[in-house]
Amino acid sequence: MTLISKRYRYAVLLATFGGAVAWGPRANAQDPDSVQKVIGLNKKALAAYSSLDVEEAAKLLKQALELCGTQLPETHPMTARTHVHLGVVYVVGLKQREQGMEEFRKALRIDPTIKITKAMLNPEVQAAFSEASTDVLEGPKSAGSAPSAATPEPPAAQPAPPAQPAQPAQPAASSESAIAHTPVTAGVPGHPILIKAQVPASLAGERVALAYRPDGASDFVTREMDPFENSDWYQTELPAEATSGASVAYYILAQDAEGQVLAQNGTAAEPHIINLGGEGAGGGVSPGETTPEAGEEDGEEGEGLSLWFALAAGSGFGYHSGTPEANRTNDLAQNLKSSGISMSRLLQIAPEIGFFASDSLVLSLQGRIQVVTGASAVNGSQVAGNSSACRGGTCHPSNYALAGLAKVTWFVGEPRRVTPFLSLAAGAGQIRHVVNLPKQDLTGCPPNGCKDTVVGGPVLFGPGAGITIELSDSFLVAVSANALVGVPKVMANLDVNLGVVYVR
């Protein structure tokens, strides 16, 4: 997901969370972790921008610049690259051209050779960046009277373009950058792949199409891309039948009403290639991709194991069917049976530790520590069937239940501020429900009636679902509902948990 590529990993102790927070402010200006944080924020911003959430993209890039200002040198390349990204968001997404140009100027003052990433280029961005570049390069001359003489010179250089239109190859070169699209490079065989692109309204195109060629095919097939409402973004999916081979080639083109190509991103001779067999695919900005400068450093970030720690608490209820634990028989030594809906009160605590097997899949081990309250002690000497078990004393129902589970968690879609997930767990242990027993024939019960426990297990398994809410790069809140079925002692239980997650 952005978010981040690697996210959501659980912890067993809350002390882990406190230690991680306390460490953060100590990073110094040369700390490579600070660079990685800036890269991570840029990646999230580009993912949000690709999903048309320009407000979120701008917010993330501003956070990255604040981090650059406190923990990186003023001339660090990632500071310049972040200014460029924010400039594109201002110019194209928020339609604030002057603010975008100011971001471009700041980037150029740090690195006069910096360029806009080709995938983010369109005529509107190119014009603003060129104007900002001219401002920066000619700014020092504005102190004298020479600037007014220098300014007319560019118009004088304009006559060169009129001579060029005679060559048909020239428009084709410029059309490459008119459609903004970050190529998708990896996908899952047999699954559709979402493709997004931004086509400026200035092209006045009547149709935007995706041309694709499955592995082994000789010709490209085209399908129309659907526009987003009130925007210049388009999207469609490569169908599942086109992704059954080792790769699939594609490019994007815009056409006029007569079918003439106005612009394209990729060509039939040099299409974009998606390698199939990877962990996922997305449109616009790929999950692991950003600018070339950020991508090189991000390669180091992907090395090693990405861990997830969490601690959750909650309560549950469900169906039980079994023999009460303290009151196994009544006064007549007849076996008792209890079944129905009841609570697993008071609460359960669920620590978890795991790692990311892929960008969206977590493998983990989870504990379930249940604190049981409300059951009644029974005077065993008064209950014929229990006197042996209680040895003439008092029978105390169990006040806890323990279980251990192996768990698989899958995050649905790209990582966002709120991300849904599904899970599946299996393991061994016990779950206890507190149940009410009839007063008749149970003289060992207290005056207000008998409350006993019924146990389920020891084999436990079941699905779960929930959402994570991102608080920061390292911390999340998780809300989940987890179903567990116990056999051979039958019980079906649903836990609702609230927890904190630490990503490392």
C-alpha cells in the first residue's frame, strides 16, 4: 500500500510503541532513516495524486517538506524532488499555477538541472516549469537594466518552431508527453489490471483508448478508457484473459473525431511491458514506484523483513452447546446440558506479531487471553454429582481462557488512510461463555441463581474482517470483528476488538 509498500505489523507489548515514538526525534540531518521517511511520504503523495485525491497529495508533500527542513541539508536532492512533485500537484491538480511555479523555482534553486519526471509531464506542467526555469536562470540579471534586453530574446528565438511543423515526426515527439501516465510494470496472472492516465482537455480529443497485446499475440486490441466525472483523468482495465501469459504490452492514445492520433503514451513499436507473476498491479503510480531519484534509494528500504506488531482488546458473544464446568450434574446426579447465545465476558486481550509476506499480505501469530467474570462458586458438599470433583469443598468456575492462533491478513486495495482487510485464523485453545442455569435441583447455587461457564475448543478456526486507520507512518488503529468456531466442544464466538498497530 502507499501506502508504503510495507505496512501494518503487530506488537505484543505497548512498551514497544512508546520506545519507537521516543526514538523518532533523535534522527539527525544525516540520518538515512530521515531520507526514507521523505521518500515514503512522496510515494504516498503520488499514489493519492494518481487516485485523484489531490488535497491529500498536497498535504503529504507539505509534511515531507517540513521533515526536509528539520532533518535534511538545505541542498538535499530529495528536497528538490519534493518541491517538484508539489509543483505538479498545484499546477495540475489544484489549478494554482503561480503556487506551483514557486515550488518549481525552489527546486531549481537547489538543483538547476532537475527535470520533471516524464510520466508526470503534460503541456500545462511543461509550460509552468519552463517559465519557472527562466525566472530562476535570469533572476540574477534582474538587478541591472539588462534583464529587459534579455527578456525579448526568447521571442526572437521563437521563429525556429514555425519551420519545424513541416516535419511530421516533430508532433509525434511532443505528443509523447501530452498524456500523463506512470507505466504499470507488474501484475498477477489471470487478474484484471487497472490502467489510469491523465489527458489534458487542451488536446480536444474525442476518444482515449488503451491498446494492448497479450503474450503470444501479434496484434494490439483497443478498448475505450472511461473518463472520471469533471476531470481530465481516464481509466480502464486490462481484462483477465489478456493477463494469462508471462507479460502483456500496452500503450495509451488519444484520438480526434476522425480517428487521427493526437497524442500517445507508449507506441506499438515501443509499448509498456507488464511482467506477470508479480504481487500486484495498480494504475497511475505503481505501488513500489516513484521518481527515479526516489526509487533508487527506496530499493534499500525494501530490503529486510517488514514487521507488524499489535495489541488489541475487546469482548465477544456467540453460541455454545456443552456441559457446565462447575455444575456438571444436578442434585439427582443427572447430567446437565446448556446451549444458546451467551457472552464471553468480561474481555479478551489479543497480542500479535507478524511480518509482511507481500505488500498486502501479513503472516502472524496471535494470542487470545480471555478474562472471565460473573460465574458463581458452587458448594460442592451440597451437590451430589459434584461432591467428588470438589472434594467436599467449593467448586470455582474457571476465570480465564487461553488460545494461540496462526493468522493470515490480506489488505484490500492500495494502502490508504483507511484500509479494509480480511483475515483467516486457526489454532488451539479455549473460549469460555458465562451461562445461566435453572435454579431447580441445584441447591449448591447462591440465592440469585447459578452462573456457570461452558468451554469451547480446543480446535479453533475462523475468518475476520476490519479496517486500519493510519495515524502516522508507524502507527495505526485497527478495528476488527473475528469469528472463531471451536470443536469438538462446540462453540461459535464473535469477538469485536480495538487495537493499536506499530509498523517497523
